[in-house]
Amino acid sequence: MAENNEPIHVTTDRARAGATPHMTRYVLGVGLVLVVLAFAFIVLL
């Protein structure tokens, strides 16, 4: 294998090599609601 000291430039889409379904915002939202409900339940006990 030959050594090459030149930097490799790759676009972000090719570097990730995968799809981004934007599910994180829903997971974080549902988690936040569940935490708020859990704390409300604990306070009301």
C-alpha cells in the first residue's frame, strides 16, 4: 500500500453513508413527557 499524505475530502452525506430519519426529536419529546409525568406522579404520592 502506497503512502499518500494528501488529505481526503469527503462530503458529509458520503461520510455518514446512511439515512437520517429525524426520529431523534420524537424520541426526545416522548422521553421528556414521560419524565414529567413520572415526576408529577412522585410528587402527588
